[in-house]
Amino acid sequence: MKHIIPILFGLLVLGTAGAYAQTKTATPVSFSGVVTGPDDKPLAGALVAVQEARVEAMTDNEGRFNLQAAPGDVLVIRKNGYLGQTKTVNDVTSFKATLARALTDAGDDDIVPIPFATRKKREVNMAISTFNTRNLPQVPVASVNATFAGRIPGLYVQQTGTAPGLDGAFFQTRGVSTFGPNSLRTLVDGVIRPLNDIDINEIESITVLKDAASLAWYGLRYGSGVMLITTKKGSATRNNIQFDVQTGVQSPEKMIKPLNSYDFASLYNEALVNDGSQPIYDAATLNAYQTGSDAFRFPNNNYVDQFFNKQSPSQRYVLSADGGSNSVRYFALLSYFTQDGLFKGGKTDDYNANIGFNRFNFRGNVDFDVNKNLTVGLNVAGRSEGQRQTGNLEVGTLLNAIYTTPPNAFPIQNQDGSYGGTALFQNNPLGLLRERGYTSFVTRVLMATIDVREKLDFWVPGLSANVNFSYDIQGTYLSGLNRDFQVVDASGTTPLIYRNQSPLAYRSAAFGATAQRNEGWAGLDYDRRFGAHQINASVRAQRNVAYTPSQLDFRGQGLASRLDYSYKDRYYLGIVAGYSGSENFPSGKRYGFFPALSAGWVVSDEAFIPSNKFLSYLKLRASYGQSGSSDIGGSRFPFEQFFARNTGGGGYTFGTGFSATTSANEVSIANPDITWETLTSLNVGADFHLFNHALTGSVDYFVNNRTGILTPSAIPSILGKTLVVNQGEVTSKGVDLALNYDKQLGRVSLSLYGNATVADDRVVSENGQAGLPDYQSTVGRVVNSRLVFVSDGIFQNQAQIDASPKQVLSGRMVPGDIKYKDIGGVNGTPDGVVDNLDRVRVDDRDRPKSFFGFGTVVRYGVFDLSVHFQGVGGRFIDTQGIINTGPSNFNQESLNRWTPATASTAIYPRLGISDRANNTSPSDFWLASGDYVRLKNVELGATLPRKFLSKYAVKNTRVYIGGFNLFAFDKLKLDIDPEIPGAGRGSAYPYVKTMYAGLRASF
């Protein structure tokens, strides 16, 4: 790692030197001009830059600019939505430039990445969504994943955690399409790499591939969708150094609300009586809890308040530089991020056991034009991250102790300073924090990619050869300190000691999680225009290998080809095909062929549609084809028969006793016909601009049919093993919609945007449904549907119990228990008994049927304000495990339980200690709407005027404040987060919101 940084900055210096080596030596003079649009009206916000120099200016509201330029300099003029233009400075000191509006969006937004190529937006027939990160606010969080939620049409993002270094997210395109693995893959610069550890300033754009025409290129590798991450490159038209600094505070939200000792003991007594037992807390004890007369004999702990801080800090620093010349272009970045955890009380003289995370990222992207035909690109990136955990990796144990230890279990510390504890409760939270040491993970990652392109115009005009090779390596170093502590039960006359105390010692250091991966692509491209005809063609061979010490290598290879044709830049046709294989399938059955076809028509360019302000642009497009997915779940090499040797188990009965024997048994049953999942996709869409390009958008209708999904085979259970076969099938259909509205209202620039996806999926075939009644079958239901009892209120008295079907889900039924409907019996009709035959299949699952995002960006003078919302619809949360959590499954929600006195107002059933099966069985009683709209991000910024900064060599400075994950509007009657409902409960880290401030300066 220490050798990488000098190399990186060496490349930066060389690139900068190359850039300035070609700068003109003539004396610069003041040069001014005016930039207008095709209607001769001034264009504000156009960028005018001196090529290969660090000089640029932005046009004002009257389209005017002023900068220093010398005769012979080339000025580059750009503005999104218009075609760029270059002007050579001559002896005059001013000029006027008129920019033509592009046929569609122009500038950076007009370029859409596709696999190993780019296209203008109007040339794309596929279902692709691209988002430029310059529109994404900077947030000081460890992972960028959750910041994309609601930003890209067709992309579902669900945050899965918030702990330092573990705040990841789940990605999915266009809803659920399989009951196997369904997460899309992230490719960074064309190579499969994780996204969550990249600094946002490294990323230029994110592109999501959603249909077969865009995915068929990869054959059977990425059938569940692909996110292409394009990192930043240098430019010959500008040289820039940028520094970002941010500081933030994170605060816990929606945590469990614990009971005090009096309420806990009272509810515990009540639950015992409900179970038919005797209460254990007498009146004197309850009174002592209420009065707090003796904190050591009758403790009243609030572990959440005692062991969680109200906020924790985070910081982020980024230094980047980009620029170049006509022959060398570079981008370089260094960033550092640090974040503390929320635990309180973990610092000692020897160590800090509070969890934390820090990460150092670097990147250097350099492109060399070796000569007029040969271009070499080198991307080198990496990171070193450190994660501090509690001793022996007991974060979950610590959280569980905080959330579930009764408030009256023991005093945190006894009168003599020893840690309190009992035989039943030995995990004293303070002891776990202070006395268990800490564990440190240091992970180092290096990623390198080289891309070589040789033009072969001397042989065939438009032909080029391409080679792309990547090499990634990762290693983790584990270290730390260990020790243990005693807890003392001092409640009796004789103290009782539990746990074994041990001195502080170094834990065994170890290297682990070492992994290597390399991938190579090589092939030919052809790009040629013949009058009104344009042809783009690509063919490439690919091979990838992944090495991990504990597993056999993962290998894949294949071919990919693509042919795009356009006529008059109005009619488009595309053909793409992938032929690839995986070692995880049987020999002779490892390769598959996946073709796709797409077409597009720019209707608005036709003569029969006159030019008008309402319809500025309209393109119709469609695609149909297939892609595959080798990520089918199950074990490695499922076509092989595996056996395990029994040395101490696996016995069987001889006579009257069980006898273990040294033998072997089948681990799994081989399937010699195992294969991949195949996705057949139809997409019909339209891109449109209305009201003189003020309102832009796209709409897509899709139908996906996925076959070959792994599902257990219908074999006799007497075999004692299961066999998985490719007999599952799921069909999904839905709509993607995206809209953007931009308007200049005097000095106010207004931008509104929104996107939404609605998808409905249905199981067509899944094994294991034979013999089930229709109301329990998964066929015709959504994927991952729930099987639940249908509730019918709460029993209010014994008479209702006697008059109802017999419920056999727990030992006895008493008033306050949930009442269920008798749906069916052995013959499929009600039989007077409520048992598992009465469960009903419902579509109320955890994954949403729709997801969306919307927001606005407003600019006025030097100020800007961005507001972003995201949300989901058609999602349901099983609240049983959330409501019934805490010590003995009690918390503040337990105060809303059924009692004879609260029968008319009770929300939840009666309490119980041991006899709870009836009331905790899966049922619709506990299902609640998980729909929500979240204020995801708000940011207010101010860009300081250049005239105040130019004397300090500062080109641009922006200061800002903001908030992330601020709050959510939902239908829940619980104080939980609708996205991560289990956060702050059980063994889960709390949900956090982030408030931050930052500064960005450009030089």
C-alpha cells in the first residue's frame, strides 16, 4: 500500500506536466464573449474553457463571459442540452458563439454507457437508466448504496444496516422475478466489484441495465440485472483540483422503548397468572421498584439510555485532481472517512471498545494516446479500511444484553464496584463493553484494470482491436485484545460469582478472507458511417477466474457480440448475443446462447409531425430476447454426488440401542441435468420531450418470464434427502416511469423530478404444491408469499371460546387469545378445528409492489436547495417479532395488551411467559402495511462569488448543510422504522439519521 500512493501521484504529476507542456507561450489577454442559443437568446450557465489550460469561465444571465486567453488558444464551449462548440482565439478580443440544441439531451447526460461502449441517448433502444452523480448530494456515510434510493427508475434500494462500516443496501431491478437469488450485480468500469466501499467522488455515473437486450451481452452471468459504475476520467479541456471536507453527526432513531422495573415486574406477574402460574413479585417488592428506595437490591436500569450516546461523529475528506492534454488525461483521488459507533462507556485506559470504522481510498485513472492509433488506459484503485468491533466479535451479544436484559435483573455495578449479574443473566452490558477487549479488522484491497485500444483504419476504416484485463486482490488482517470478567450476584447473604475472569491478552492475529479475481476481455469493434447509414459492431471473448483459499476456483468464459444499425439517425436496429458457460454446471451442458433484438424509431423527426412546442421529441423503442443467470443458489457442483464420512454420528439402531459407526452417507443427491435460469424479456418503451424540452421523460412496459428456477423435486421423503431441479417458473410484468421538469423563472432555476416502478409477479410453477388446497398453494401467488392464519379478533370471554372451533396451537385457550377462522380440514372444508390446515396463502410479503422517488432542486443566485423523497408501496411487515421483543418479550407496546379491564381498547392479545404459541403463530393479525414515504435527503448550499476568491487562486467554493434519512411518513402504529423494522431491537444496531455540513473548493 505504501508504494501505491507515490506511484499514483507520480502519474498525476506526469499527467499534469504533460498537460502544461503543450500550453501556448503567447501572452494571455483579457478575452470576452457572448453565448446564445439557436433563438439568439443569451445562454446562462454555459462553460467556456481554454483547452489544455486551467482557465475557464461561466456565462452570466446575459450570456456574457470574460477570461484570460492568448492568440491560438482553443476555447471549448459546453452546456447541457446543446451541442458543444470550439473557437480558436485570434487577434480580436471578443466573439459571439451560438450553440445549437441537440436532437435530444446533450452534454454529459447524452452519453449512455453500455457494456464496453457508449451511445448517445437517442441511439439506445434498450431499457437503460443512467444517473449522473453530480446530481447526488454528498453525504458523510460509509456506503454510497443507500444514497441511490429513489434516484433511478426501475432500481429498488433497501437499506439493510446502519452500523459503522456495515451500512449496506440490497439492490433489485423491477421487482421480484425468482425465488432464487435476485440481487443485481455491480460492475465497476466493466468488472464485477462491490460498490459500497467506493467514494462517491470516484463515480461519474450509474447505469442500470434492465432488459434482455442490455443483459444478453453477459450470457448466463447477470440475468437479474446489472449496475454499471463508470468512474471519472480526465479531460483535455480543463485542469482542476478539488477538495471536499465534511463533518456529520448520526443519532439513533426508533429504538425499543424499555419498561421500568415496576412495569416490568407487574407485567411479568400478570403473564404468569395468565399461564396459570403464581406471581413471583410481592407488593413490597413492587413498591420498592416504584419508590427506588434501594437501587442495589431493587435496581431500575434503563440500558438503552445508559449505554447509547445521543449522537456519534463522522468525517470525510477528499482530494481529487483531473485534467490533461490531447495526449494524456488523468483523474486522481485520495479520500479518508471515519465514523464512531453509538456505544457509551467502552473506553478504558487500555483500549476503546466502542465500535468504529475508517477507510482510506485512492484512485488513479490515466489515458495515454501513445500515437494516433494506440490508446492505453490504466485504472488503479484501492482502499484500506479498519473496522473496530467489541471483544470476541460480540456486538450482537452486547446489543441483545442491552435490549433484552430485565431492568431489575441486577445493578450494573454492586456497592463494591464489581459487575452485577445472576446465574440467568451473566451478560452485564458494562462488563461486555469494558472488559472483553476489542477486535480489529484491517482490509486492504487493490484493483487494477488496463485497457488497450488500437485503431485499424489502415486495414479496414472504422475497425479497432480492444483488450481489457483486470486484476483484483483482497486480504484481511485480524487482531485485538481479549479478556473476561466476573459478575457477582450480591442480592443474598453470600455473594455468588459467575463467569471466569481472565487477564488482558493479545488475541491470535490472523490473515483471512484473502481473495483474488482476474477477468479478461478481447475483441474487435467496428464503427463506420456510410452517408445516412451508421453501423456499430462489437465481438469479444471473455474469461474470468476467482480464487479463494477455502473453495475451489470459480471460472467462467464466453463470447459476446453486438450489431447496431441506424438510418438517418432516426431508425435504429440492434442485435446482441451472448454465449457463455460456467464450471458449476455438468460437462457438456455448461454453455448457453442468449440472443436479443431491439428496435427504435424517432417519430418526432418524421415530416408528418410538424415542428411544435408541445412535442419536442418522441422515440418509440422495443426489445425482446433472453438472458441467463448462473447464480441459482444451492451448493457448488450440484451435478456431483457428495458423501461425508461419519466418525461420531450417523449411527442407527441395533436392537434396543443407538450405535454410531464409522461409515459414509450422502450429503446431497446429484442432479446431472442442473442448468441455469433463463429470463425471457419483452420491453416496450418511449422517450419524450414536451413543451420545448421543458418536460422530459420515459415510460417502459415490461413482461419478464423466468424459467429453470431451482425448486425441490417431488421425491419420496423416505430418501431423507432433497433433490433440487430446474422446474420453477415466475412471470412478472410492470411499468417504469421517469419525469423531469426544468424551468427558468427569472433568477430562479427550478428542477422537478420523479420516477416510479410498479411490478406484479406471479409463481407459474413451483414443486411441493401437489396435494395442497388451492388456498395454500404458491402457484398464482406472488414470490415469497406468506402462509398465515386468518384472525377474527380476540376472545373476550370463555363463552366465545366454547362457541368457536377448537384451536390447538397452544396448551390452552383463555380470554385474551387471538381467535382464528376455521378455513379447511382434511377434505378442504371447515372441520371445527383450527390447525395448520387452516393457514392461508396471502400476497402480503416483505418486498414492495411499487417503489418511487421524487424531489426538487431550486437555485437562486448563489443559493441552491435540493430535497429528495423516496418510498415504497404494497409492502407488509410481520410485526409479531417486533412487538414481542425485549426482556421476557415485554416493552412499552406490552402496555397495550388485553386484560379484562382493557378488553374494549386493547390492541394486542394477553401476555404469557411459556404458553404463547397461539398468539405468536404467523397470522394476518400481525401483518401491517410497510408503505412509507421518506424524506431521504435535504441539502442547502451557497456558492461563493468568484470575485471574492480569485485572488486566492480559488476557482469555486460551495458551503452546505444537510440531512440524510431524516424521517418517514408511514401507516404504522409502532415507533419503528418501516425500511429496517428490526433496527434497535433484538440484536440489531439502531437506525440512524445523519446531519452534516461541508465545504467544496476548486482550484
